[in-house]
Amino acid sequence: MAKTATKTTKKVNIITVEDKLKALYQLQCVDSNIDNIRVVRGELPLEIQDLEDDIFGLNTRIEKYNEELTALDDNLAASRLKKKDAKALIKKYDKQIANIKNNREYESLSKEIEFQTLEIELCEKKEKEIKVKKLMKDEVIAGTKDTLKERKKELKIKNGELDEITKETEKEEKSLIKKSDKAQKVIEDRLLNAYSRIRTNVRNGLAVVSVDRDACGGCKNMIPPQRQLDIRMHKKVIVCEHCGRILIDANMFDK
């Protein structure tokens, strides 16, 4: 008994130019949605970074003010010690004057007392100046701390907003990325590389646009009638002569 030979035929999926154009447009829509998500989230990290830089700068400023305040305290303590020593010397010279026996010693001690009295006056003047500087520095520190408190409050709010947006969009973004990967599989590497290059170089990342009112949907320049006819035929990939974007027929998905 003769065996009957069976022949199986393997179905070959042919990807047409129209299929590629549709995939490109779908890819553009998905990538634009991903861009929008990242734009919203992308502004917040920049704002957060600015706030963190401000906070760092304010903390550094407060540290510097406190160092200056410590130096003023040291100067004040040194002046007070000097004034105390001068008073002790005056007391000592007053006792010596009571026991002097000639005018020469009296004049010498009187000059010393006069000198120490002047030192005390200078110390008191310096102390007043230091106290004024300390008061001004305290006010500046208090103002800087208030600003720091506000910046920290803003940072907490911004971090909360970023966490909330990330939680809300993370699932959606992952889903869109999967759709983007699926659309890319239909498109050959050469065309995909061209798409990526155009997206990088054009405004809003729009590499694929439809013809709208006889004009390019990207740069708004008029498209010649013959070129519009070629676009509607879906037989080849056509780019705008002015901006380089890939042009598609707006009615292509109605079929």
C-alpha cells in the first residue's frame, strides 16, 4: 500500500510598508505618552534638587554665622578680661600712691592709672560694638533659620508629590513601555534608528506626524499635491522636506 505524502505549508507573515507606518505611528503615540509622564515627574526632581542645594547653602551660611558669633564671644571675653586686669592694676596703683614719698613716683603712678583708665574706656567701647554686632548676627541667623525651615517644608511637600506621582504613573509607564517594545518589533532596525534620531532632534519628540490641511503636522509647511498622493498610497516611507519628520496619512487607520 503506497503511502500518501502530506505537504505542510508554513504561513509567512509579510509586513507591508503600511504596517510599518501604522506601527511607527502607534509607537509615536505610546512614546509621547511616556514623554508626558516623564515630563511631569521630570520637573519635580529638578525642583527638589534646587531646594536641596538651597538647604545645603543655608546650613553652610548658618555654620559660618555661628563661627563668626563664636569669634565675637571670644573677643568679648578677651576684652572683659583685659578690663578686669586694668581695674586690678588701678586698685594696686591706688594703694601704692598712698605710700609714695616723692612727686616723681606720684606722677609715674598717676600716668599708669590714667593709661589703665583709658584701657577700660576702650574695652567698654569695644564691648558695645561687639554686642551690637552680636545682636545683628543673631537677627541674621534667626532670619536664615526661618528661611531654612520654609525650604525644608517645601522639600517635604515636593518629595511627597514626587512619591505620589511615581506611584500613580509607575504601572502606566511600565504598560506603555511594553507597548513600545511590541511596536518596535514590527519595525526594521534601519527605520527604527531613523525614528529615534528624528525624535531626538525635533521639538516635542514628534518624529511621526500626519498631513493636516495639506501641511506637515510638525512644521506646518505645505506638502505638494503629488507628495500627498504618495503618502495616501502607503507604499513607501516619506519624510517632510522641511523638518525631516515621517509623514503618514491621517485616514490610514480608517481602513
